[in-house]
Amino acid sequence: MKITNLKLQNFRNHEETVVEWAPHMNVIVGQNGAGKTNLIDAIHYLCMSRSFVSSSDMYVVNQDATFFMIKGHFEGNIRASFDVGCSYSRGEGKKIFVNESPLDRLSDLIGMVPVVVLSPSDKKLTSEGPKQRRSFIDSFISQISPAYLQDLLDFRKARKQRNKLLQEFRGNREVLLAYLEPWNVQLMEYGSRIVAKRTEVLNKFRDYLAKEYEVISGMRHEPHLEYQTFCEPSEDEETVRERYQAELEKEQDHELERELTLIGPHRDEIVFYLDDFELRKYGSQGQHRLFALALKLAQLLYFSDELDDLPIFLLDDVFGDLDAQRTEVLLNALIEHAGQTFVTAANPIPFDEYITFDGERNRKYKVDQGQISVVKTK
Amino acid sequence: MEGTSEILEQAIEQLAKLPGTGRKSARRIALFLLKQNDESVIKLAEALISLKKSITRCSTCGVISDGDPCSICQNTKRQTGQICVVEESQDVFLIEKTNEFRGRYHVLGGVISPLDNIGPDDVRIKQLMQRINEDDEQIDEVILALNPDSEGEATSYYINKLLKPFDDVEVTRIAYGIPMGTELEFIDEATLGRAFASRNTF
């Protein structure tokens, strides 16, 4: 999948920006605060309906404006050619358009244009709490399976309904249990599917991760990942469901006391190891960085193998942190990726030694105060 | 604020409470009504008042109706053995249009949703159980025709569970499937998946 052009209106510091993109490599250089990240964040909006930088759409609107608008034209194998638009205004909220017609739900967009993002905040993936890893795996699987995304949304709904009952029901225990039962059924149905799918994808993902870590690190350590849920992870939905039911029954008193849903994929954890030691506890800064890099490159390869269309790869300011050897490894990986790539960089990175900026297949851009221009080379 | 009418603002405020009507549309409607002749505005007002004052609910099935019991419950030609459970009165009108169902209805007036503070006692589930327990109306089948969302599912599950002890009452639900006049390629995966799961023998 490729984005051939992008139009921005009032998107952060881009008041009016129109760019034509190259089909393979797009390198965007400029000083800090020039608006490089905003360009690839806008592309991310058209793929995932949200920013990868800020948590609220409100902060994305240009300071002097009340709305923003992003439009992009995409070309791919499955859908030959289509437009995606995203508009946001304080009054009307966010809307996504595909070929000018609005989507009923923002989630319907996910998976249409697969995307992988590499950014400095990826360090959080391995160093912070389990929530980071759950949201990584959820965004990962949602892009390859719309049914999984639906299960996530349905699970969340059932869990909220159930929590509300646990928190606010005042009456006798038997009645509460009878009221909980319909929600237990939904919780188990969606939850078991989520766990089975996570198990399946992570089992396949392991090999990709091992391979990429070897390339990136030069094989000094061997990476492992362990998926932890309320039972022995299984790819079989029925097996998980039986275990789910048993656990819910076992933890019933505990749940009534805590007034909270305690069993389910919302409490899953993915533990990363290098050889035998847990990365989160014992990893050095450098190891976290390399591991996160390997995770994202593994995701890129996984998507490339599994999906009919190659994902768009967005790299936000990642070269600044890498030594010469890793820079070379990463640049080579980018050149090998047949899909479309976007790279932002503030520091002078020796891109020209590796990439031929012919202006057709690969292009270099310069951004200055929200203005973008193509850099002529040679 | 000068230059506006307090009376107009009040009308707009009331109109803006209507579903699908924002303040902008409410203002348009209010100004439109102002331009109409007295007679047609009074007719509208009277229709609204009698809608609220004269319309009633059938004490048996709960559908909104001009009289109690409603015409469906009164109709002796309809099968008494089947009850179709729906969420709102409008669902009754929709199903009636199909001419496929000749039994009677039971309108719950909502579905279970703890997040909205609606429990089983806040919808007409007890009344449904009473109807089934009554001797003069022998029920053989309860058809659940609720929305396939999580609240509808939870409500269906709850009712089905309550009806389990009644051996002579069969509980069925309307099928999930592919809408008429559409093609497979335009169906979302969730619907198609459901349609597969509830396929029937050809």
C-alpha cells in the first residue's frame, strides 16, 4: 500500500500543505520543531484514525484554528485506488471518510492501510508497564484481523457493564450472581477469542523477533517472549473458554469483594527476555532500544508476509540514537523493504551513501516552519 | 444579549431536545413555525398534546396504542400460543409490516444495561413471566427479537434462563444473517461470520 499524496489543513503547524510522495523511500529532514513528525503523524491518522504522538485530537489542531483536515490518496493491490480523509473540529469531533463517504465507526478504518511505526517512544514498550505491550499487540492484531478488533470492543463493553454491576449493585448475592451471568457469558466468549488469537499471533511472531534481533544486535543475546494470561495460553478457543469459566468461578468471591473484573485478557502480560534475564528489570538503555527496534522490524516483516498489501513504514527520528553500525543495519533493512517508507531526521544522517535520491522512486524533502520542499540531489 | 426574543429562545430550547435535532435545526424549525399560519401550528400543538395525553400502553403487551387492550391483543384471529419479545413499540410496527408473524407481542420498553442503570426489574420482564404463568393464555413459543448488540444479547440470555424451567415453552430467536438485496462482498465480516454460525439446512 502506498500513499501518493497528502493534503493538510491546520494540522499542527501545517496551515496548508500539499505533498506528492515517492513510492519507495521518503526522507524528511529539517530542524527540531519544523513539522517533520507532523507529516508522518498525519499519515498515521489516515491509517489508524489517531495520532501516534499525542493522546488527544484537540492538541493536533493548529493553535489559531478550530478544525483540522487531512486528505490522502492511496494505491494498493487489493483496493486499486482510494481516498481517505480525516476531519476534526471541536464541535463535531472526528470523522473519517473513505472516497468521500463517512465511515459509521472509526474502527472500520483499521486494517485498510496497514502501518508500522518506529519512534523514540518505543522504549516504553519494553521498559514500562504491561499496558504498553497490550496496546502494541492489540494494534498489531487489529490491523490483520478486523474480527479481533470487534472482539476487543465487545469485550470492553461487557467488562464495563459487569464492573458497573459489581460496583453498584446493592442487594443479595444470589440476585447479583444472576444479573452477572449474561455478562459473564459475553466476557468469556470475546475474552477467549482474544486470548486464542493473541496466542496464535505471538507464537508466529516469536520467530520473526528472534531473527530481527539477531540482525540488529549481531547475536549477542537470544530474545524470548512469554505470553502470560489467566491460563496456559492456547490457540484453541474452546480450551481457553473452559479455563476462563473455571477461573471466574474460582475468583468469584474475590471479584465481589474487589468489585472489579479480575479475570480476562485485559490483565494479560507479555514478558520479554534476553537469554534468561527479564529485559524490563535488567535491560540496559541500549538493550531496550535495540529490542524495540527488533520488535518493530519484526512487525514489519510479519505484516509483509501475512498481508496482501505491504505496510507503510513510518520512522520518526530514530536514527539520532543509533551508532554507526546500527544505522547501517537499519538503513539496509529500509532499502530491503519493498513497501513505502517515511523517515524523519534532524541530525545529518548519511542517507545519500545508501539511498539514491533519484526524485522518482526515492525522494528527500526539507521542512521548515511548516513548509515542505523537495531537495534536489545531484 | 440584545436583539433576541426570549420566547423564541425558549421554543428553540425545547425543540433542540428532540432526537437528531441540534440547536441549529431547532432554530430553523422555530422560525419556520413562526411563518406558518395559526391554524397549522395549533394543529401541530394539539397533535402533540393528544399524543401524550390520549395515547396509552396496552396493559398486556406494553405496546403504545389508542386503547387498552391494544388491537393486536384483542384480535381473536391471532395465535395466542406465540409471544414475540421486542425492545420497543416501534419494533412491533416493523414486524407487523412483514405480515410474517401472527402471534402476539411483548414490549420490554428497554434492555438490560447496568451502565445506564437499567436492570431486569426496570424492563417488563416480570410482566412477561406473569403472562406465561397465567392459565388462560397457553404459551408454546417465545420468540426473542432483540437487537444483536451486547445489551440485547444479555437481555435475551437472561430471559432464556428464566424460561428454562418451563418445559412446554420453546424459546427461539430471530436469525442473524445477510440483508436482502445485498451482495456477499459488501457484508462486514462480523455479520458474515454470524450468518455462517447460524446457517440452516437447505
